Amino acid sequence: MALYTPSSPHIHAPSSVNKMMLTVVLALVPGCLLYVILFGWGIIIHMSLAVVTALAIEALMLKLRGRPIILFVSDGSAIVTGLLLALSIPPIAPWWITVIGISFAIIIAKHLYGGLGFNPFNPAMIGYVVLLISFPLEMSTWPQPEALSHIHLDFLSAAQLVFNAETLQNINLDALSGATPLDYLKSQLGLQFTVDEVINSHPIFHSTAGIWMNIAFLAGGGWLLYKKVINWHIPAAMLGSLFILSVVFYLFDPERFASPWFHLFNGATMLGAFFIATDPVSAATTNNGRLIYGIGIGILIFIIRTWGGYPDGVAFAVLLMNICAPTIDHYTKSRVFGHPDK
Amino acid sequence: MIKKLFNFKGGLRLTGHKAASTQHPVMPAKLPSIIILPLNQHIGVPAEPIVSVGQHVLKGQKIAKATDYVSAPIHASTSGYIRHIGPHAIPHPSGLQATCITLEPDGEDQWTDLQNHAHDYTNMDPSALRNLIRDAGIVGLGGAGFPSFIKLNPGPGRTIDTLILNGAECEPYITCDDMLMRERADEIVAGLMILRYALQASHCIIAIEDNKPQAISAVEQAINKLNVPDTQLAIVPTRYPAGGEKQLIYTITGKEVPKNGLPIHVGVVCQNVGTTAAIYRAINHGEPLVSRYMTIAGDIDKPCNLEVLLGTPVTELIEQCQGNIETLDRIIMGGPMMGFALPNLTSPVIKTTNCVTVANKNSDKFQHKKPMMPCIRCGSCADVCPVNLLPQQLYWHASAKELDKTQAFNLFDCIECGCCDYVCPSHIPLVQYYRYAKAEIWQREKETQKSNIARERFEFREKRLAREKAEREARLKKKKEAALKTAESPPQEDSKPTVDPKQAAILAALERTKTKQTTQKVQPKNIDNLTDEQKQMIAEIDARRTQQRQQSTVASKTASPPANTARRETHSE
């Protein structure tokens, strides 16, 4: 009789990669629900499209690379990439934006580097940046909150909008879309208006939609922390540094610099802090390294938002810190038990 | 009771599964049909058999002796007949066989004469006490199997301020120390006093995990009853691996055993409670180590603790606990976190076997390894590592066979507790990778050592050959020069006959003796008119001389001839 002789340990925690990924997907649910309520059904269409495309391309790449397809497709990582990219894309963008972005993310940023676990950059953010640079118009046509535009995008009209924008008769794209708060503030500050003047001049600043979105992602992030899928270090360091930096500049000149609360609850701050910067594969892995990594992202977001060429900077900040992650890890090894202090 | 404790980093809160095996008092296991005693049940050099096949031995009789400092003798676990001395399966993950003494019990279980030292150990020198412990074959019963007497020898100039008894027993399923503390707390505390005397330790701590309230109260009572001064209980939080020696010492004292160091380097000696009780039995009753408490748990109907004779086949114990051999999937020797799966069914219980965890086919508790996914660098492993290593980096370099890098990431500080492996969401068998890397490094170091010796030998030979060559050339040169001188000597000096100075000297000497002989005409007289006795003596002396001469020539021929000849030639010049 042959006995099974594996190496110890003989028991295992019930954790697995796909459980982790599923937890991330669930943590996105409050944000997505709110997204639909505030901005209509476009996001659901893009998310579905992104997930289907991501899974199909993942399977294709696995087949081409001769890897076990079922095992890796079911790990859930492609789903998370798809969802995060869809959340970064304007929900009224045409369908091919998502398809191109996902294809680039999965094929180039993920599989050409060796697939799950080997990608030095966050694939969703690579996909997003490629789209942002290649299709600036489509990528900056954001819908206004429905409360402002008074246009409700039901599922069917959203689908029509996404799949065939020209045939959409009853919806005026210009009426639907509008500047985001970060975008508008940036352009107006550039015209020498003060922060107060800008905020009082546009109805978008009276909408709390963006703030609620951030709160929803903050809640999802809190749940991820509770479930121990992510550690507190990166979000805390990122939000902390963004907060401190914006406080310093806000106190220095409140007319030219937005308030810390504006920075924390606008744009992709919370989504970035809890769902994007915490992608374990491309982030720093030591605890001190995670703090440095998070601080770096926070600082870069503030710099890009304030002086850079793009209204929001989460994607660039994350990618720039992805480059630094291996070096950060190298210099932040903690003292091993019984070893002398360095 | 110690209040201030320190928290070691990482670790796991594991489900203990300890209740099932602690329901009943510990019973002696049935006398086995056969006893198999491996000669190496400890860390160190295997013992050497001192019995022969067919011999009848009594329980407790020494049947194999320690062969080195780091070694331990083996005693017969019961009375019976030695049936075989030779290779047999041993409890080792390799599945390799090793020399074992097989004993067929005669059913009498009759003890040999035992000598107790209960009343005089405090008059003994600690070294004499250590010898008794050594002679009783006692090794660390917690699992490591390091000969206990060595740990009791702090060495000159070292003082031990804390003696810690380890009753943490942090692995799931294992409860033998728990039961021992509940049932034999007096023996443990009495053993503590012996250890303390041997070490001259200033104070003692008995550490028990807080999930063993009955053991805690039993030990507390024993401390009070035996009125032991300067001895405290430390109730440590239940967190795996709290019973790891270095983790326990840190929890209690806040001191970190330095890398490559021993607890002695921070003034601490740590002994398992089971070992301590065994030492008590050895000193106070003269009983050598022939049995131990052990747990049989896992997928069996009646998990329990038994007092088992060393050498009992594992399967007999499983059957005794109503486990089904037919449905066995694996037999884990030790607990599920650090124990190893036995490769065969015939292995016996040895001194270090604290538990046999049984897993059935299709077990819920002990599932087969899931397919391995790539590392997603989540860092869960680093969070739970009690040594603060970076397990994923170690894995990365081990899998790439970058062995020097694994050492740079302190591979050898890994205690193989399995925490990282347990939490890994990618189901990477991390510990297996570390073991592989360690084994590979040891192997390479052995090979380097071998090749170093070979290189040294080669270099020495090369040097010697070069020296010999130089010497030979020097000699040749001298001869040539001499020959050249004679050849070059100018013909006009022919008036003097060309005579070699040596020959001239010889001739001169001959001349002198001739003249002496002719002038004195005296014959040597001391060998004239010898008695027979004297003649015989001379003959004997001559015979001895020739014999010696012959021997010395033989010896010089056998001992590396080139070097010797070279030396002789140098002398002759």
C-alpha cells in the first residue's frame, strides 16, 4: 500500500488566489452599485464587456503559452483586472475602448511578462494609460451625475451609447457629459481663478456624487482590510501622504491649492488606495517598503494633480512606484530574529 | 506566575483538535509483538550494539552503547530475545533503512536491576549526574532528540540564570505533554530540581500554553507541594509556534537567541517537560528511557495518549486506537505542522516520537496538496513568519537555484515551522523548497570540503615533486661542476697525480692503519678468550642488529619512498 508522503505542513488555511480575487470583486460591489445609481447603467455594460474580454484573452494567452487554462482562468485575476480597468474608463465611452485596453493589459502587461505573479506593472493601469494617451477624447468624456444632467441612462440606452454612439437619437452626448471636478478645477486654476471662485462657478462642485463614490470604495477597502486580503500599510501611507501634502499646501495658499478633503474624496483616490495600489504583484512587499511605496504614490498623485498634465494622477503614480518596488524591497528588509541591529 | 510576557512576531492561531485525545487517562499500550530499536534515535552518532542475536535481555538493559560525545545509548524496552541486528525501516522521511536491533518480547516485561540515586544526587558532581543522564539514554523528547546531558553542560565560565521547562506544546493534535503534566506534575517538578542542580541555575520557569488549564493547575499544585523556591509558571498565549525553543525563550525573557547561537548564549537552558520527567525517572528510580507518552490522533475513532514502549511498530498503536490500516492515506510522525509523513508502515516509535497523526483517504482535515499557483507576492507568508524572514524571496531564489541568494536572505534562520506554507494562497510548498535549498547547500559544502582536501593534497604533492626535482638538479649540477673541474684542470699541473680528494683521504687512512699495524703489531684482545655465554650474547646482539637494520629498511621503503629517499640522499651528501 502506497502512503502519501508530502512535505510538511499537512494542514492548510482555506485561503486561495481565487478566494482573494473574489473578495476583491465583492469589495467593489458597493462602489459599483452607487456608480449605477449616480451615473447610470453604462458602467455595468463596460464591466461585463471588460470581464468577458479579459477571460477570453486570458484563456487564449494561456493556450498559446501552454499553461493549464481552467486553473488559471478560474484564479479570478483577469476578472479583477477587467473590473478595475472598466472602473477607470468613462462609462459612456465606446465599446472598443474597453476591448483595446483589456487586450493590452492582459496580453502585453500580463502575459508577455510571464502571467499571474510576474507582471512588474499593474496591468489595469497599463491598459488605462495606453487608452488615455491613445484616445484622449474618448477617455475624457465623462458623464455628469444624472442628478445634474437630468438624463437617465437605462440599460438599453446605455448599451446603444456604448456599442453604437451615432445611432443614439434621443440622447445628446454633450448634455450627458461634462467636466469632472478635478478636471475643471485644474483648468480653471490654470486661468488664475482662485479655488473658491472655481468651486462656486460650476454646479459639478455642488454634486456629492464623486464624494459618495469615494466613500463607497473606502467602505469596500475597509472590508478588504478586515478580510486581511490587503494590509493597511499601502492605503494608509498613500492617503496619509496625500493628506499631509495637501494640508501643507492648502495652509500655504488656500486660494491656489484645493483642500485636503477635496483631494481625498475626488477622482480615483479611494479606488486607487484600496484596490489599485494594493495589487500585491506589482507593489512593494515588505511592511516598511509598503509604507514607502504608499507615500510615494500619495506624493506623486498630489504632484500630478497640482502641476502635471493630467487632472488625476493615480494611474501614473502607481506605475511610477511599480518601477521602484523591487528597489524599495531590497532596501527595506527587516531585521531577522536573533540578528544584530543594522 | 510571570506576568510580563513578550510577543514574538507572526505565528498562527490554529485549531488545536486537542480535546479528543485528552478525555481519558493515559494507559500503557499493549505489549507489542515485536520491538524494533533503531541505533540512531537521536541527533548525533548512532549507538553501537553490545548484544548478539539470540541473547536474552531484560527490560532496561543496555543493548547499544554511545559511541561518541554526541550520542546516546539504547536500552531494551522490555525483556525478550534479540532476533535480528541489521537494516530495518526507520521513521525518517527519506524512507531509507538503518541498523536496528529487533527484540522479540518474552511477555514477562521483567526489569533488570535498577539503581536509584534519589538521595545522593545533591552530593554528586554535576558531571557525574550528567553521566547518569547520559547512561539512561535520555534525549530531548520534544522532537529534536538532542542528547540531554550535553544541554546540561553549560561549559566553563558560563552561568545559567534561567532554566525553562517547555510545556507549551503548540502543535495541533499533540497532547502528550499536556497529559504528562496533568498526571505526573510531581515527577516533572522533581526532575526540574535535578536539572536545576546540574545546571546551578538561579531560577526556573515552567511555560505552559493557556489552552491547558488542567496541566497548569496540576503543575502549580506540584510546585507548591514540593515547595520549590524561585520557580514560576509562565502561561503563554496559545499561538503556534509558541513552543519553538527560540520563540518560547523570547516570550518569557524578551531575549533573542543570537543567530547561529544557542540558548546558553543568553543564559537560558530549555528542556521539554517529558525529558524532565524522564530524567527524574532515571535519577530517582534508575530507569533508563524505555517508554514515553505519545498521542495517537487524527482520523481515528479513539484518539488517545498511550505510554508506549520505544520500538513499538506504529501500526500496532493505530490498530489499538481502532484506526483502519486499510483506509490510511498517510501517517504523520509528529503534528500536522512539522511532522513528516512516514514512507512505510513498518516504522517503530522512537525516542522523539511525540505523536502519530493519522490521515485517512479523502480526509477533510488533511487534504492533499492543491495545485500550485504562481506567487502573487501577497506577503501573507512574511506576516506570519516568526523569524521575520521574507519567505517569498527565499522561495523565489530557491526555485531559481540561486543558493547564495537564499543564504543572503537568511535561509538557515528558517525553523521550518510551516506558517508561511500554511497561509500561502497560491499553495506553494514553501517549506519543501527551503528544505531542498538547505540540503543542496549542505551537499555543496560537503563537496567543497572534499575538493579542498583533494586540492591541498594535490598542491602538496606538486610542491614536493618540484622540491625533489630542484634537489636532483642541484645534485646533478654539483656533479657536473666537479667533473668539469677535473676535465678543465690544466695539463701543466700534471706533475701532481690527479687524485680525487676523497680517494686520497681513503688512501691516507689506509696508510695510517698500515703503519699503525706494522709499528704496534698489537692484536685486538677484547674478543679473545670469550666464554660461551659471552659468545652467545654477542651472537644475539648481532642478530638483533641485523634484524633492526632490516626492519628499518623495510619501514623506509613503505613510508612514501620518494620523500624518504630524498631525505636520505640529502643527509648522505
